Amino acid sequence: MFKALAIAGLSLSSLVISNIAQADWQLVNDKSQLSFVSIKKNSIAEANHFTNIEGKLSDKGEFSVNVDLTSAETLIPIRNERLTKLLFEADTFANAILTADLASQLSSIKKPGQYVLKGINAELDFHGNKKPLTIDVLVSSAENGDLSVSSFSPIIINSNDFAITEGIMELQKLAGLPSIATAVPVTFALTFKKQ
């Protein structure tokens, strides 16, 4: 249920692509996905996602993605509501944001159709706490100038790092479960359209 980890709001900053025409890119919500897996009773895994994410990449390389934590979708309405109120505390912490500098990693993309797989240093701002993360990303450019940025391996988010363990325990109690994992794998696949 710690799905919240959906790493919510990704905000990558400073993305420069050599020899690709300068432009602004806007995240396409219906062609992007941020997913997280919750594990209960030690062995039951459930895939979940957020339905509302926003982001942009400027011609100066400033890249930001925000995850609306009230848009968690678990396919169970009461669970969505509990995640929003008890775990994410979205009234106070509405979004999750991830920031990173991708400039040097993407310098090898020189024309449309190319891609690069690199490890990046990032920072996740979630539930009022910030933590550095190392993420493997696959970035590719399309012939029309659009970009895709995807996680190449899952990002593991630990509840203790973001002060949400208490919220997980509350969810566990309300659901009458013997356990809910406090570490959650998160993945993303984002499409940015050239403006």
C-alpha cells in the first residue's frame, strides 16, 4: 500500500541534448505512466499507478514532473481514499517531485532515433522529506522530436526515508492485515511532446 512511493512527483532538471533542435517539451499524461507495487500478507503483490502526472522540459534543459498524490489508482475506491488521506496526507503534501540533472548523461543523443541508458543521481521530494536516489534511466528521442524517459530498473522507496511508516501501520490496522511491506518498487515510462 506504500504505493505512494510511486515516487510521486518526478522533477528532473537540466536536460541538454546535443545537436537536437532547441525546444520545449510537455509531458503527455495519457502516454505516460508511474506505477508502484504494494505487497501485503508477505506475498500478495498488487500493481497500482497514478492517473495524473504533469511535467515539462524547457529549451534550457529544465525538466520537471509532478505526481498528483490524490490520483492514486488501486482499483478499490476505499483504498484510494485511505492512501490519499492516511498515507500520503495529500491535504498537506499534494505532490511528489523528483529532480535530477541529466545533461551529461544525455550528451550522446545527437539526433532523433537515438537513445541512451545511464545511471543518474536524483532527489525525491515526498511527504515533506527529501532523499537522494540513484536511478537507471533509458532516454530516447523520436523522429518527431518527442522524448521518452523510462526507468530501466525499479526504484525502491523505503517508508522510513519519508516518514510514512506510521501511515502504513494505520492502513494495515484498518484493513485487518498481518503485514504491509514498507519498501515499494516504483517504475515510470514518460513521454514528452515537442512543443
